[in-house]
Amino acid sequence: MSPKAKKSFQISDLFRSQMMIPVIAILLLTIFNLIIGPSFFNIRLEENNLGNAVLSGNLITILDNGSELAILAIGMTLVTAASGGQDISVGATIAIAGSAILKILCGDNPHPETMQAPIILAFLVGILAAMACGAFNGILVAYFKIQPMVATLILFTAGRSIAAWINNNELPIIKDIEFSYFGGFIPGIAVPTPFLIAVVCVIVIFLVMKFTNLGLYTQSVGINENASKLIGLNPVTIKFMTFVILGVCVAVCGLIKVSRISSINYSVIAKDIEMDAILAVALGGNALSGGKFSMAASILGAYVIQYLTTTLYRMKVPADALPAYKAVVVILLVVLSAPTVREFFSKRSKKLKTTRRGVA
Amino acid sequence: MKKRVLATIISAAALAICSTAMVNAEDGLIKVGIINNDPNESGYRTANDADLQKMFCEENGYEAEFAYSLKNDEQIAAAQKFIQDEVDYLLLSAADTAGWEGVLQDAQDAGVSVILFDRTIDAPEDLYVASIVSDMAREGTTAIDWLSSQGLDEYNIIHIQGVMGSAAQQGRSAAVDTFAEEDNVNIVTQQTAEWNAEKAQQIVQSVIDSGESFNVIYAENDDMAKGAVAALDKANISHGVDGDVIVMGFDCNKWALEELLAGNWNYDGQCNPFQASYIDEIIKKLEAGEEIGEKVVIMEEKGFDASTITQEDVDNYGI
Amino acid sequence: MKEHAVLEMKNISKTFPGVRALQNVDFTLCEGEIHALMGENGAGKSTLIKVITGVYDKDNGEAYLAGHEGPVTVHSPQEAQKLGISTVYQEITLCPNLSVAENMFIGRGSGAGLNWKKMNADTNRILQSLDIPAKANQQLGSCSLAVQQMIAIARAVDMECKVLILDEPTSSLDEQEVKKLFNLMRDLKNKGVGIIFVTHFLDQVYEVCDKITVLRDGKLVGEYEIKDLPRVQLVAKMLGKEMDDLSDIKGEQGTYTSDRSEVVYEAEGLQSNAGIRPFNFHINKGEVNGFTGLLGSGRSECVRAIFGADRVLHGKVKKNGKEVHIHKPIEAMKNGIAYLPEDRKRDGIIGDLSVRENIILALQNLKGFFKPFSKSQTYKFADEYIKLLDIKTASADTPIKSLSGGNQQKVIVARWLLANPDYLILDEPTRGIDVGTKVDIQKLVLQLAAEGKSVTFISSETDEMLRTCSRLIVMRDRQVVGELSGEDLTQNKIMSTIAGGEAKS
């Protein structure tokens, strides 16, 4: 049997493809919203109170508010793939990064009239702070071989206190309008900035994956660490690198989040985002035990979660019941993404094809 | 021989126990265990925590230990620990109103006096010696009284709630639910933003996108009001004094009161964080063997109206 | 059902995406019979076993079991066990982190109540009766691979099966252990158990089996009595062609005629943390050498030290005359050394990655992090080696874990050939592989040598090493005890050196 250079495309492959799960989820949510009322999908171009033209509508809300999660999903996918575990400290490290950014911008006075430093400098400091946290987690996991969830528990517990300490437990507030651009709108650009930032991050990571071996090595180390060592890879370095990359993602999220309110609330900022990030990776059909991954599927998974939240707000689901509804939908989606279920569907579609052929 | 050794050991132990008791009495420091919510939860909490820290220190005659958590089970565990540490007084601001009976009973059995502050709990009154609380329900009714005094033809309210089940949420929401029974009052949506500005923004945005009309935003704390206002600004909907939408918040953060002063918001309800002096007074009375006058002290709290607030108010009451 | 048959499979077919693993295969196992199941890799032996034991659902055909009316469908391995079909797989499927006793009784549905004392006592009894050197409360992972294998067999035996399937049970056993196993098998045979023996070791087949069933490319070639099928014919039927005596392939290859004395690699006092005594080693250009010795004598550890796979403690190493520092695999690779590991499942294949990704990985790593190969380049490389080594795979994108063992091995060989090393170390490359591929690999080794590459070849089948190597290093108890070349390269001389040679420093 001669192997073909490229496999021809079959429907059964589509079902097995990881992208299918988030795509199906989006289809289901869309159909659901269409039934309830297609006005859900209206997009308007309006003027905000500063006179700038901005896009508005539920779809825009989804793209806007889902961006931080999508950016985080990038880093979390890599960490999960290489180390077979999850980083639960991302909420706390977002607090640290955000706090660091505000500290640089405010200096000693938490309510300055103008920013004390250029935003780019503050952002760089934020990146350094978040990368330091990533490196801390990375050393514990990669070198000391501590289980990721256990190792990241440290920052999960202590991180927000560290964030508060950076600013002396005070609440810094930035008055400059320029700072709010990152979490809001840049005058003249109607698309929400967080979404643009997410797009940039996605482009960057895809370029990195295309022009380096990051994807291949990460998967290799995640699937079989021993074999990877014998091919000359250094699993310690690779795992460490994934945590640092997650750190960069955290810093970007931190900037967006503090920019949204031009301030910070240490215990509330990015609360429970780590759970949503892990969920995004799982919804993307990636094995949480590591190995092969699809970055695009995770990113799409992140937007699915936001889509779900926005749909539930639209449905005016009573506040008490909201977590229950979300849980049910999530369970459904995660079960659908399980390999056994996908195999089942792909078998059925193949049978359908063969019977069709038989009939023809 | 053995008996002698045993006797020596026993007497040494007894001496040790007595001496520690004497040391304690000589020490004179009153041991207090303070369980509070996360100080970073809001401006209110930060001020509350700072107030307590300032009051309960060695100079004032206290040996204080603090435990923080937003989680019910963690707070209960901290309480158990303090009881084991044999504190004299247990000061408690509960994150959740339920689940405290067992622990408070243990405290009473161990001879630890429990003083509640900031929030009440669902437990029989005889399980604590005093409580200095904000009457959240009254905060709510004060706010609603002000709202109904605005004399609008109809009230279409976006009700943004705090963490479900927390005392603050329960009190402040109750007033709204009662108000909603009136004919010209309609709740457009009632959702929890869990004290989070971002979530509040999304909730209001959802209503704006659905096209439903509203003229009141009742946000159960300042952060959430801020998020709500961000959504209004994005849609260029006017708010505040002379605006189309009435904005209401709680906690009286300084920056929030400044929004009132600037006319961007309409109302802010005070939640007084300064309970430490009340508690100190009560402890001193108990130590001196006196009777406490009132078991439940409800702090004076008022609401601020944007049209009448002054800079002085901002300086005095802003936290 | 045929007389005296305990198991009869009729007309079995099974297809996987792109591969027809079994086509209309019949198989009959009688009472008290040791029946060998043979065929090249990809012939369908593993698939047939998995259909019998309920791991796979057959697409077509019927199965009959003694004592059951009509056709039987086995839905799962548990059901197979209940029906009296026990299996011991090639790769140990026990739990290394549990104790021996736990492994003996795990999954046997003894219900909620576990009597530890009884379990341990029973286990010790079984272990003693089979002369297995282990204790009931010992952690399984602490036993050697061979002992683990024997425990797996003991477990199957204890379950009073009617059909016992042994899938390559002797791959990790030494001669003594194989003898014990065969005694055991004969005992069972006398008790009326039917045994299916899947193996590549021809000698063993002729030593202990009564019948042979040969499969090729998913189809049944035939069922034969042992006395009716001489070896050469058996091999011919497996390969589908006439074969000359296997032992003369050396003559076919040209030998590297140039200066043989150019030393490609040289090590002095090399010692790793794996517990072998420091040893000296050298290999010349175009030379094939081997390491031989009993199981556990340290052969793999030596070559791992050469490759830097274990932590190198000290030693002076020279490559092509220049002193080099080889403490990590990447350093060895950069110096033109390649290493095919003994345990391909644990150390070789990256299971979920495709065949082509597995092939290019080593060369890719040499090329660098920032220089990934283009997709078309990877396809080109993959297709080249799939053709060269005749790797049976549905496509270059198939995950390597779905290939048969032998084809997986070929992919790993391809990986290292692609990296173009001057010195290639092959540690048990022919283990668990069909005869045809074994010969291919041995021919490949000689061909590489003829091209001027140096090869170290380790195999537990001394025949293979005798056929390919010009020099053999003998090891015993983790140290080098002798070096044989030229006329000394005979089975007898090897045995006697292993048994009692002088320690060579």
C-alpha cells in the first residue's frame, strides 16, 4: 500500500477534528439565540459620550469581553500540553501584573493627576513581573518536578496579597483618558481595543508556531518526555518556556483589565479566570493531561465561554440559577468533546456514507 | 523512688500552669481573634480593616490576631482555631449569614465572648454578647425611600446585585424587591455582578443591546456602579443629575462621592466601616464587669444625594 | 465445532481506517495443544488476538467456544476472562505501582471484600510453585522486566483458563526463564488448556509447539502440524517467497575496503550513574560491533553512557580523534552519534504524533529551534524513508501509535538514518519484530558499514550479532569481561566468555 502525500478530506475526519467541538458549540448557541430572537445579533455603530464612533451589540460584547480569556488560553494551552497540568495562579498573577503597571503609572501618589511614566514602560514592567511569576512556577514544575496544580497553588494563594502590597494596599486610580484606550476604545477606531489586542496576540503566536518548533517540541515533550530527551530535547527548558509565555499572556490581560476600570480591585480582578481558562482549553478538545494540542480550538473555546455568558445575561436567567445553567451547558460541551463521543459520531457518519454508497 | 519522681513532675506542671496564668494576668493584654472579609474586597473593607488594626494594638492593651477570608468555611475554620488559641474575645464579620451556630456554641462553651461587627448572622441572639452592625436592610430602604422621593412617573430599574447570599446583598436587594411590588415600578433585569465592575458593565450592556428602556441603575456597591456607568457612557446615554438615567451606588468611596459631586451619579448609600471604637467601648465595659446598654448597636448610616452633597461631606465621609 | 476444539474462529474480518487487518481468517485451537501463531509484522496476529479477547469488535465472522451453544460474542477483556480466555501481552499490562499480590488479583471481580492475608498467602503460594523470584507484598515495579512478565503469566494461569494466549512472552526472558516458562506451558497442556503462543523465535516454536498457524498480510496462509513443516518452509510461507539459509547474508554485502583503522569513537574510563564499571571502548570506521551478555549485564547502560542518555560521571571521549564533551544526547547527536533505544514504547515513539513527525524529529532538533522544516519537506523525508524501509502505514500522517510494533521500529530507524550519523547505536532493534524485518535490519546494518558508517548492534539473539558484527564485547554483571573477534566469534566462545571470562579493564 503506497502512502499518499496528503490525506483526502472526509467528513468523518471533520468530526474527529478538535475544532469541531467549539464550532458545534457556537452553532448550537447561535441557533438557540436565533430562536429566542434574532435581534441578538444586531450590530450598531453609535457615538459614545466622548463623541467617538463605536461598534455596539451582543456580538461585539462577546468579542470584547472574551478577549482576555482568549489571550490566556494561548498560554494555558502550551502549559497544559507540555506539563500535563494546569496553572491556577493566572488570576492572581494578573492582579500582580496589573498592580505593577499601576504602580509605575502612579508612582507614590495613588491618585495622580497625570501618569508618572509612559504606558509602554509600565507595560514592560508588567511583563517582567508576570514573567517572573511564570518563571517561578516554571522552575517548580520543570526543574523540581512538582505537579503544576500544586506548584501554582502558591501564587494562587499569595498572589493577590502581593499585588496589594505592591501598591501599599491602596487603590490607585488613573485619570488620564489615554490609559483607558486599552480596555475600551481608541478614538477613531470603532472596534473595541481588547479584541484588537487579542487579534495581535493570536497572530503573534501563530507566527511563532510557524517559524519555530515551539508546537512540535511542546507536543513531543508532553506526549513522551523520555523519548524527547533521547532526541536531544530538553524538557526542562521547554516546560519552563511555556510558563514564561503564559506570563506574557498574563501581563497583556493585566493591562487590559486595569485599563477597563483605570483602577484595580485586588481580590475581584480576574476572579476565577483560571477555571475559565482551563475550561477553554478543555472545550477546545485538548487533553488536559498534555500532549497534542490545537491552539485555534482553545482560542475558539474561550469565545464560546463568553458567548455562553452573554447568552445567559440576555436570557435574564435569575442570578441564583446562573451558575447552574452554565454548569449544565459546560458539562454537555465537555462530554461532547470527549474522544469516545467523537469516535461514536465519526463512526455513524462513516456508516451513513457507506450505506449511501451501497444504495447508489 | 518512682512516686517521688511522679510527684515532682506533677508539682512542676502545676507550677507552670499557675505561672502562665499569673503571667497572663500580669500581661494585661486582652487577647482578641478578629475574623474579617478580605481587606481588598472593596474600599469599605480596606477602611474597616485599617480601623480595626489601628484600634486593636498593643498600645491600646490588645493582643490581636487577624484572619481574612471571603469564604464561609474558611472563616469557620479560623474561628475554631481562635477558640483553641483561647482568645478572650472573638470579633466576627461573617461573609455568609448561615452556618455559625455550631461554632458560636463552641465559643460560648469555651468561655469566649463573641462580638459581631459590620454584619449580622442567622443565629440566636444569646450566642453573642454584642453586635455592631450596619443594618443593611435599612441601607436599602433609605436608598429606596430616596428613589421614590424622586417622583418619577415610572421606575424601570436595572438591579445589579452583589455576591448572592452575602448580608450586604440580601439587605440591599430586599428593599428593591419590596419597591417592585408597586404598580409603576418595573425591574428590567436583576443580575449579580459579584461586586465586579466588568460584570456590571456586561449586564448593563446586555440590556442596552436588547433595546429595553430603563431609567434607574441600582448597583449594590460603588465598583459595580462604575461598571454600569461605563456601559452608559459607551452608548452615550446620559446619567446623573439632569441625565436620563439615575445612578445609585453604595459604600461611599471617596472617588464615588466625587462622582456625586460632579453630578455624574445621583445617590450613594453609606456603609459605615468604623466600628472599632464601638467594639472597644463594649470590651472595656465587659472587662470592668459592667452591663452593656444595648446588645445590638446599629450604626448611623445615611445616603448622599448628588444635588445636596458638599466637598466637606466628601472629605469627612469618603473612604 | 470441531472435535476437541476449545476455540474456533471462522471467517474473521476486521478493518481499520485504511488497513484491512484481517480478511476471512480461520483459526482453531484444540484441547491440550500449544499452537503457534506466526506471521510478519502487520500480518494480523495482534489483531486476531484482540478480536478473540474482546478488545476489538470483529466486523465479520463467528467465534465458537467449547461449552457454549452457537456463536459467542466477546464484548470486553473482562468478559473474555470470565469465559476462560486469559491473555498475557507482549508489553506488560500490569500496574508497576501496586504490589505483586494486588496485581495478581486486580480486576478479578472478587467483590467488595478483600482479604489481604489470603491474597498475599495465595500469591506467595503461586509464586513459589512457579519458582518466580518475587514476594507478594513487593512493589511490581521493583521487579525486573522478566520477573514482571512471569508474574503476568502466573496471573493468567491462576485464573483457571481454558484458553491461554501468550503474546511474545519470551522477549525479555533469558534461557533459564524461558525453560521455566516452557515447563509451565507443558503442565498446562497436560491439564487440557489450549495455548496460543505468538512469537518470533523460531527455535522456541519448534521446541514446544504442536501446531502452527501462519498469517500473511491479514490472510490465513495455513495451519500445519509441527512435524510437517520444516523451518525453511515455515519462513518461506511467512514471507511468501523462497528463502535461502538465513545465515549467509554477510557474503552479499561488500565490505568497507578502505583503511579500517581510523578510529571514529573512543572512550576511556567512561562511567555513568547507571551502575556500570568504568569501561574503555572504541569503534572504527565501517565497523560493526556488538555488546553481548546475559539480561541485565549492562549492555544498554554502556551504550547509553556513550550517547549521554544517562548522567555521565567521568571519562575521556574522543570523536574522530578530537576530544569532545558528550554528557547529553544533543551533544552526542551533534557529534554524529545516533541511538535507537531498547524500549521503543517508553523511549522511542512519540505516540500521538504522526509517522512523519516522528521521522523528522531528530534531524529537526539538530537543525534548531528557529528553523522548522516546511511541511512539504517533512512529507518528502517521510515518503523517502517509508519507501526505503518499506514501512506499512496508511499514510505519513497516521499517528505512530497505530502502527504495528515492527513498523514503529522502522520509523525510529528512519528517524536516526535521516539524521545521517557516522556512528549508529542500535539497542535491540529486532526485538518483537517479524523475521522479514529482522533480516532487513541486519542487511541494513551491513550496508551502513559498507558505506563507511560505524554501527553498534545489540541483540539478545546471538545469531544476529554473529552474522553482522566483526567484534563482540562481552559483559557480565555490569562490567566488560571480554572482547571477541575473528575466529572467536562462535556461540560456544561467547557462552564460555560470559560464563567465566577474565575481567578486562
